[in-house]
Amino acid sequence: MTPYRTRFAPSPTGELHLGHAYSAWVAWQAACCDPSHFVLRIDDLDFTRCHDHFRQSQIDDLHWLGLSWDAAPLLQSARMDRYQQALDYLQDEGLIYPCYLTRREVNAILSAPQETSLKDALSDKELNDRAQKGTKAAWRLDTTQIKQRSLPTSWHDMGYGTQPLSLDTMGDVVIARRDIGASYHLSVVLDDFDSEITLVTRGADLMAETPVQILLHHLLDLPIPHYAHHALVRDDTGKRLAKRDDARALKTYRDQGDSPEYVINLSQSLIK
Ligand code: GLU
């Protein structure tokens, strides 16, 4: 069997827990435990929440679990030029627009969509005034323009089957945040393409995000990887684990002398 080229992409905003161990293990198995087919990506775009010490302890945890990778980890924070280049292209194609609205204004418009759209809410003058005052714009997908293109109406998940892809449900998603200049969606699509990922494995909590990413692959004319979302590790009450849930941190198991096999088995037993 030819291994897929897969990735594990933690955000260095806390310690990895059992849920991450399971996710990393799924990606590693799909790569046939071959370091030349496995990519570690550090999703550190949100610089206000990411810390180097978490990045290092996440890498230590993954090595402890037995995972390894040949290429140097891909750091999103080092790829801002690449994201900007894609934004320039989407702008030239008329597929995105700058949005100067505040969060409160956006919420008000979305709760009464028949009155105006996010794109048309400000007059040209208001738009210029805000730009002149130095207000930074977020960039949103222009679904009205995008609808003119011929696009798929569904996508396939290897575990969950055919899923809908609806521009109406999606709305004018932000693909460049005003504070960061890029977004999770944009970076993930470009990173997966540039690192030649053939299969994206990740938790089912991210399944709702996938249509936006598939759409971006189409708009940027990039091949679409396979997707396989997996069920999540949950605690006794059925809640999915959070990074602040220290009791389930891999570091805790490591420090108390548990083996990686024990941790993987435990994570598998908590999948729901
Ligand atoms: N960095 C994301 C997370 O930690 C994962 C992104 C992805 O797999 O697409 O949830």
C-alpha cells in the first residue's frame, strides 16, 4: 500500500492531551509510520495565544509517542508572504472584499439579513472614511461572486461519507483576519498544498470547517486532498477534552512513568 502523506498540526497554545495523541496517531498510521510521509505543522498564526515553550513540549510529546518526521516542522508564522500572495490573487479575481465592520455591526446585519448584506452595509464614503482613519480591514469571501463559478455541491469524507457544500450556509467567511492578516482556512489550504499532503486526518469537530477549505482549494485552483475526520476522545461526561484539562495532558502520563502504548490504548478506549 502506498502511504498517504499526512500531517499533524497542533497549535502551541497549551499542552497536548489524549485527544491530540489519538489524532496524531491516526495521521501517523495513515502515513504507514514513515517519517518521509508525515509532516509536523505548527499552527502558530494566532501570535497572542501561541508560546514557544508549548511548541517544544508538544514536539517532545510527539517524539515520546514514537512519531518522527524527516522535514523540518512547517511554521505558519513564517509563511505570511505566501498567504498574502494568495490573498492578492483572490482579490485580483474579485472573489474577496475588505470588510471594515465591527463585530457588533456584523452581528446586527447577520440577524436581519433581508435589510442589507455584509458587503453592501457601508456606503463608499463610510468605507473610505474608515480606511482613512486607519481601521484595518478583514477580508471576506464574496459568495455572490463565487456563485457565478461552477463549483461542487458536495464533498467526500472517507469516514462520514458525502457531505454538503453550500455557499448559502457558509456565508461570506473571513479569510484574512484584521489582526493577523490571514486565517485558519487560508493557511491550512496553502500549507496542505505546499507540503503535498494527500490525506487530511483530524477530529470531527473540524468537519464543519472543511467545506470552506475545499472551496478555497477550488478558487485557488489547487488539488484537493482526501479527508478523513475521526470521532473525538471524550471524558466521562461526554465532553471533548480541552488543553486546560491538565489531568489528561500527555506530559502528566509521561511524568508518572506510563508508556506510550498505554496512552495510545487509553485514547482509543475513550473515542466516542
Ligand atoms: N491547528 C488545528 C487544531 O489544533 C488543526 C488544524 C487542522 O487539522 O486543519 O485544532
